[in-house]
Amino acid sequence: MRGLAGKVAIVAGGARGIGAATARRLAEEGASVVIGDMLVDLARGVADSIVAAGGKAIAVDLDGTSAESQAAIVQSALDSFGRLDIYHSNLAGGTEGDIDALNCPIEVLEKSFAINTKSHFLATQAALPVLLENGGGAMLYTSSGAAANGAAWQVAYPMTKNSIHALARHVAQKWGKKGIRANVICPGLVLTEAASVHLTDEFREQGLKAIPHTRLGKSEDIAAAIAFLASEDGEWVNGQVWHVNGGTLKRD
């Protein structure tokens, strides 16, 4: 991958799953990585594994729904590595109690909004001024196929994830001329550590039958797409929503 050596990246929500795989992939490509997560001990484990493999990484306690915490992780990147080039906003959650539009409690909607919308907005506010000062950089957001496909069993998560698409396109349109690239990844069914705990064998079998592929997704599949979009190889991709899902959902 061209153009990642010497870059500095923040991965918010990098303690496990897609975020951890992305942090490792960016480090393998030569970037220095700041891993932010509320699960800071797990984040330190990821950072330690990167350093043990010869890369550069630190872990930072991050509450993505806090403007102060978002500002602090950006400052940590500047203090530790002297710059910031890439921010991967990978936070997601708040699905417990999320049913349908008639039965989803307001508290569940507000929690989903805080995690799946507000955190990405605050990440943008914290990172974008630094990227602009550097002459450009990449804002990368993790959404979900549910944002485009819809779900009868869930309302808040798809709603709040969909807002990320509008945010990324706003950032791309407003600041693209100043060297900012903003793109979204929508993963399909990815067998992260967290997902593997909850998915039954029957659910996995149904998921595999539903896609035109030989396997379900791995965190490394999403990490590869993020690394491309963060690199010079992906520098002419801007304002896009990429569905990386093995063919589950096909979009123009």
C-alpha cells in the first residue's frame, strides 16, 4: 500500500474486532497508531502486540461521546507522534432494547444516537482542524449494511448509522478542495470476537447461504479496505460509502 509509511492514525474503537485489525494493518503498512477505546486494557494489548512486531502504537482511554475525550486523543497523537493524518471513527453499539419504531424506548434511541452518530460528529470536530492544518488527511467512518438495507427487528441502529453517510459526504464536499477525504465503510456479517460470542451456528449458516461467497467476513477484510482508503492508492476516492460484505447487499 503506497503512502502510509510515516503517517499517524487514530483508530477510535480499536480494542478488538474491526478496530484492532485496522490498527494492526495500518501499523504493518508503516503508520504510527493511536488506539482509543473505553476498553483501554484491551487497547493496550493491541498496542503492545504492534510494538512487539516492530511497529509504533500507543493506547488511550477514549469515551467517543465526549468532546473532551475526543480532543484528548487527538492531542495524544500530536504529543506522541507529532502529527495526525488519518482518523478512523469505528465506534458502534447501543443495540440492546432496540426493537421497532413502536417499541423502541426513547432512552435506547438516545444511547444509539450518542454512540453511532454523536461520537462520529465529535471525532470530526476534534480531528478535522488538525488535518486541515497539515494540508489534508483522511476521515474514515464505520457504518453498517443495516443503514442501507433496513431491518424489521431494529430501528435506532440503522437510523443512527445512516447519519454517518451524510456526515462523511458533508465533510468531503466542504473540505475536499483542502485535501480532506471522507469515506464510509459498511461491513456485512463479520465474525468479530464480539459477534462470534453471540452468533449461533444456525445464524452463521443462514448468513453464509445468503451471500454469493464462500465464507463470512473477517475483521481483516474491513481493515484492508480502510487501509486502502487511508493510503495514497485511495486518494481519489472521496465522499463514498463502500459496502464490504461479500456481496450480501449490492449497491451502485
